[in-house]
Amino acid sequence: MFKTRLLSGIILVALALLLVTAGGEILLGVLLLVSLIGMFELYRIVGIERRAAGIAGYLAAMVFYANLWRSFIPDSMVFVLGTFILLMFVYVFAYPNFQTQQMLMAFFGVFYVAVMLAGVYQTRMLERGIYIVWLIFLCSWGCDTCAYCVGVLFGKHKMSPKLSPKKSIEGAIGGVVGSMLLTLLYAWVFREPMRIDTREILLLAGIGGLGALISMIGDLTASAIKRNYNIKDYGNLIPGHGGILDRFDSVIFTAPIIYYLAAFLI
């Protein structure tokens, strides 16, 4: 199991390096595909993955990504309202085929998976995005690794005993501090091509710490949903890791946070 998980992790990192470095339409297209798979996993929980409500959600996600590509929607609220009205159209004219809970999940899935994950592309397209975008993965996967190591060695106080009994407060602190140190090291190494000074390096480290904190919320959110619906994993697409949402749960939350913080502060 460990070897399978390790091999899958190496392949994921290699793919991330290739796709994020490429950027542009290639990255956008792959993120759309990943989003649709993640939405499928989420929708499968409430049984709408192949039904009209789920299809409406997929369509909304495709429109969102198309707008990132061509910018034809003048205001983001237009997209929110359009998605809501589309889903209510399905709800009303297919009545009583769908429960309210299913429609709420259809709406939630568009933003929880597709919109938030698009933060990876949006960060990559910033002026120094080819460097800043890696903070998303340093904050999420780096925090996860550091938190695990510190938790195993020093963890005594449970952070969320009912939701995730293995996670400790000490591990959480280690994850945040570890992410800040990793970001600090990363920013210092690439300070010249990024054209940043000491102040901006420290600012990036602070962003890394906040991103790590948010990534833990993302991880626990995915766990809470799984516990509510009594499932172990969202899928089995990635050997040793589970589904898309099992592996990208923290990235989903970290991506938009890093994008907005970097866009306005760096």
C-alpha cells in the first residue's frame, strides 16, 4: 500500500510540474477535466452524477472555465445567479424527481470543486504566477506532510477528535510553521527570477502560513462530508490515495486563497 501511494504521489508531482509549467489553455483544460471528475465523485454521493441535476452542474462548470478562457461574462454574480436559476429550472420542471438536498449538492459542487480549483489557473496567470503558483502545493501538500511528522512525534492534544481523531493541535502548528519555512526557503531560492526583496519574501512566507491553515480546513471539510454520508473515499481513481477529492481536498481551498492574496499583496 505504501509503495502504491508513493508511486502515485511521484506521478502526481511529475504531472503537476509539467502542466503547471505549461500553463495557459493546457492547464485550464486539465483543471476542467479534474473538476468534472471531482464533481462526479461528489454528485455520486447523492445519486445525481448521471442525472439532469448533475449534468446542469457540469454545464455550469464548463461555462465558468470557458469564461476564464474568453471572458464573456461581465460580472461574477451573473454566473452565480445563472447557475442557481439553471438548477432551479431542473428542480421545478423535473419535480418530484429531485430532493432539495440533491439540488443543494449540485449547486455546492460547482463552487466547491470547479470554481475554487480554478484558482490554480488564475494564480498561474499572474505576472509572476509561474513561481507563485507553487505556493498552493507547498501550503497544501507541504502542510499535510509537516503536520503528519510533527503530529506523530509530538501530538498529544486532539484538534478535532470526532471528525479526525488522528489530527493533533501540535501537528496543525507544525504544518503551518513547516509551510512557512518551506515557502521562505522557496522564495529565497527564486528571489532573483521572481524579482522580490526581503519584505516580499517575508510576506510570501506569511501567505504560506495562512494558506496552510486554510488547507487544513479544506482537508477537514472533505472528511466531514465523507462522515456525513458514511463513505471511506470519494473514489479509487488514484491508487493509494482514493479519488480526486481525496487528493485535492486541501488544494481546492488553498488555490483561491493564494490567488487573491498574491494578486493584491505581491
